Amino acid sequence: MIIMDQNKFKKLKVVLIKPSKYDDDGYVIRFWRGVLPSNTLSVLNGLTEDVKRNRAFGDLEIEIVTFDETAQKVPLKKIIRWGREAGTKLVVGLVGVQTNQFPRAMDMGCQLRAAGIDVIMGGFHTSGTINMLGEQEPDIQELVRESISIVAGEVEGHWEEILGDALRGELKPIYSYAQDLLNLVDLGDAPAPVVSHKTMKHFAYSTFGTMDTSRGCPFACSFCTIINVQGRKMRERSPESIAKIVRRNYLEHKVRFYFFTDDNFARKKYWRETFEALIRLRKEENIKIDFLMQVDLARKPKDFVRLASEAGCTHVFIGMESVNPDNLKAEGKAQNNVDQYAEIVKEWHDVDVSVHTGYIIGLPHDTREKATRDVKYLMEALQPDMASFFMLTPLPGSHDHREMKKRGQWMDPDFNKRDSFHATIEHPNMSAEEWTGAYKDAWKAFYSKENMLRILARWSHNPHVYWAMMSNLFWYKNAALIEKQHPMIAGFFRLKDRTTRRPGYAIDSLPVHAWKRAKEIFHLFVAWARLLKEMEDIWLQTRKKSEVEERWLEEIQKIQNDIWQTLRIPEWRKTYANAKEALPAKAKTLLDPFEELSSKILLTRKDLNRFLKQWDKVQVKVQELRRSLSVEGESVQRWLDELGKLHESIKPGNRINEWQEHYSRLRRRFPSKLRLPHVSFDALSNRAFYSRQEVQKFWGKTVQSLKNLRFWQIRPGLLCTALWKDFVLTTSFAFNFRAANRTNG
């Protein structure tokens, strides 16, 4: 126990803040609901709770308040008022500060110091800078000048000492605990991370937890900061302590999913014992948690993949970084063998674990063309289920950064841009614009509708993984392509505080800010609506169907294929598609509806009869056009003649009766009528499938009519039908999505 002057303070109030960063317009990045909580915040919360529980300062009351700025507004004025409360010692910790968060953390720290409040800052930026470059770096000295205490390294075993110094008014300028990377903190029985449930209320999934079961990584990637802060020697929590943490959080707070933040779970000494402890929790105590972990691409120990799946691993993050061997060699990723990538992904897929890959755009041998080609190979040949893209960024604490600094190479001096999402160095093969374009193109390609269809189709057999992937794809596409933020720092619905803006940026007046935000929110809601409709369509096409529905769809496809081939509809469509360029607008106006008719699915005998009557009108329309367009030229007449001859050659005979009888029998085997309006038929591939493409075409035409002020072209009956179809589809999708999320916990 540290002896304190009991008459001086009655309460120690520790405020732990995980800072966010500024966006390109100077606003703090904050969301209505966050997604990925900070593990560092939980670790410091747990260490402070341990000091409190052990009564390290006697009877002194200790209060802990946490803020994760990606999802919570940090009330600096309120915190300053706390510091003025009689008998209270206030200490503010700016924790887990990464390089891109340093400017925001520095601004908050200066405001608090100006009010006389003790501020401590730690994280990978300060730790990496001091370890690799020393204490004289300008940003470190700026903190010293502002009397903000700096922590380099891990504080297990030291946190009580730091808080004691604060209580005595004797905080040191720098606490350095990571200079000897071979003798770092033993995590064996270190205090457990404690999730702040007040903070977790601001996150989308309150049952989400994080934990570092180990620290360090044995490899030597040149862009990595972890090995120069947490070392290359693996240190880990005991399997028993991990099971204890999981059990307590499950029983007390219903935490059912974890992100194990270890940089490399596969290199843990006690990986097997950890998995077995989690398996016992599942089997003996019915504590079934799922988790995401990070592993490397080197060969895994025997049984690693199988036991990981049995222990509850549902997602694995793998740092592929590149599919170009020259890039991997340049960055010291000797453990990555591109020829083994596909086999490794398949190994995880075989045990129903989805694969999330980290991929760097802008490694030394990249060009814009090569990057595009490599991302296509990643999607089609390797088939990971998720991808996070990053731009190569030399971060303080990495070998790359130190060597570039030695050579005097240009690096963007604005730390706020060192987020791996901005071009901050000069690339040997691409301009900054080309590099940024390649980065954005990678996101668009991977999270395109076509690739998301492939991803979800391969998981339709496993509802648990399927719906987890659906949630992740929603999150990632919304973050990267709608909110325009990297998913790992993004949440749902961006918030912008008018008055909290980076120094140097003007504060807009209230009316100006409100008008800007109104426009942003309007466009955001439109983009969300489009994303929702896109995901509904993907669900329609990839969802698991019952055996009855599969047989029904197969029979529908078979009979309609027979009808289409007999009526030569695929040939008619190809001919008309080729003729379109030569035909005048009048001809296309008359014949376009028949092209659309060829995509219609026939579900009943009544549909068949109606279709045959409509299709018979094709020949009549073609003949009318031949007469009325006789002066249009030889090319037009030739195409119309070809279309007419195609139709004249059709002789269905008694096949129509056979088709009608078939539909009469099929009527008794209808699937859910709620989905029937969304069945379509592709005449060119002879395939029946579920899709909302016909409804989408209708909405596209309706919007175009509204834009052109051609209101008479909007048919109220069709409008009501389309609204009903979309309402039913959205309701069904939402019901299934919510039910799956409840099941997944």
C-alpha cells in the first residue's frame, strides 16, 4: 500500500479517454453507434479496477470514467469542472493513441492542461517513437513542454506507481517501460481487461468484447510497429485466466463474441490449452462464445485449425498484404507463400470459419494496373470472405519509418493522415492520385454486388456464418463506400459537432452547419436505401432454399426453358439487341416492351396464356414497322425482316397443351407466395432465379420520368404494385435478419 496524505484528497477520479481522429474537413470522427471497441481502454479500465480492489491507496475513493471518442462525445468542459471539485484529484489518461490520433489527443491534452489537470498519454505512437527514435523527437518534446506525461510501453505492474505519482503531484515527464524488448511484462496472471458497459451502450453490439490473450509476434515485417513495442517474444495470459475472464463476462454481462486482439494467435505457446479451455466452457458449462482472431500465413501447428473451430472461432484475420511475391520479399514477409494462400483459405472454410484478409495497396512493386489485377486475383482465385485495404504508411515505431527518416525521404508531416488511408509518401510507380485511385478501386471491386453474391453464396449452407457475413458486409460497404471511412474506425451514422473542429479550421455558423448536415444526411439516407435494396437482392439470390422450393424452381426453369427454346426467344433477343443501334426511336418504343417480356417468369397456366397472346403481337408490330418505316433505309428493313422471319418460323403445335397441363400440375407445389413476385428468368442463360431486378427497373424508369417531368408516364397501378412488392420483401428480409442476429447472440 502506498501511504498518501489522507487529508488532501478524498477521491481519485481517473478519466480514461480513447481519442478519435479528425477527418479531412477537421471534424472529429464520431458515430451514433460504434462497432469495434478499444481493447486498450478495457485493459486500462481493468488495471485501475485492480488498484481500486487492492486498496493500493488505503481508504481513498477511486472513481473510473471511460470514453471511446469514436462513439462518445468527450465532454471536456464537464471534465474540467470535475477537476475543480473539492477533495478530488483528477487524472486524465489519453490511452491507446495511434499516430493518426495524436493531433486530436494533443489538442485535448492541451485544453486539459490549460485548466491545470494532470494528463498522461500512452499508446503505439509515443511507445514506437521513443523506442525507435528516442525522446528528443519534436512531437515527444512538444508533450514535455505542455507538461503532458508520456508513457512508452506497457503499464502492467506500473500503473499503481503512475497514479501514486499523480496523487503526490510528482508525475514524471516520461515513463519508459519498453526499451528492453526481451524483458517485458509477464502477462501470465495480469489483471483482466474490464469492459465499461456504460461505454458499450454506445456500440452497435453491447455483447461484443475484446481481449489480448497474448502480445508480441516472432516475425520481422518492416512496416510493423508491434514488434518494436511489444517485442518478438510471445507473452501470454494463462489459459485458466482467459477462461475465467470469458466466464465472468458471459455470466455478468452476456458477452458472447470476442475480438482476440493478439497480433498472432498461432504463435502462442499455449494456443492448444487456450482452445481446450474454451471448448470445456462450451461443453461443460454451456458458455458458447464466438471469436475473431488474427493469425499468420506460415504453416500452422497440427490440429490448430480444427481446434480453433471447435473452440468457437467463426472469423479469422490473415495478413496476406499482397499476392505479389516481390512485394512480400521487399517488406520482410518471408513467412507468406502466395502459392499456399488458396489452400490456407480453403482449410479455414472447410471448418466453417470465414476468412478476413488484410491487404496493402502501394507496396514497392505495385502499379495501378497491377493493383487492379491483383485484387481481381484475390477475389476470384483466393476467395477470402472479407478484405481490409490499407495504403502503405511508414508509422513511427516501424523499421520502414526509421530508415526513411535516416534517408531524409519525404513523409507527410501531418500525423492525422498517417492512418493508412492517405498517400503520405512518394510512391516509386504511382502519383498520389493514381495510388489513391487504386486504393478506392480495391474497395469498390471487393464490395461490389457481384463479389458479395459470390461470398454469401458459398455460405448459404451455414446460416450462422451466412448472417454474420451479411452483417459484416453491411458494415464494411457502408463504412468504406458510403461513410467514406475505413471500417476499422467507423460505426453507423456519422455525427459532426459544429464547435469541435481542428485548430485552423473555421467554425461554421449554426444555419450554415445545419444546411450542410441536412444535405449530407439526405444523401446518406438515399445511399442507405440503395444499400438495403442491394442486400435484399443478394439475399434473395443466395439464401438457403428448402428442398421443395429447389425442386419447384428446377421444374419452372425446365418448362420455361422448353417454352423459350420452342418460341426461339433467346435468338429473338440477340437479334433485337444487335438491331437496336440501327432502329429508329419509334421502332424501339414499340419493341422494347417485348424485350422486357422475354425476362418474365411464368408461374401459372394463366401466366402462360397471357404471355402467348402478348408474344403473338410481336409479328403484328414488326409488320406494322416494316410498312411505316419502308423509307428508313436498307439496314432497318433487313433487321425487321430478320425479326419477322424468326417469328414466322415458330410452330409450337400441340406443345401449348403440354405446357398448360404441366402448369396445372405445378400449381399445387408453389413455395411461399411472398417470394413469387421476385422470380425472374434469364432468356440467354435459360435460368430461373430470385431477384428484385424487375422492380428495380421499374423504379429506375419512374425516377427518370419524375426527373423529366413526364408524370403521365407513371402508372398508378404499377406504382402501387411495386411499392407492395418492395414492402413485403423488406419486411421479410428484416424479419430473417433480426431472427438470425438473435440466434447468433
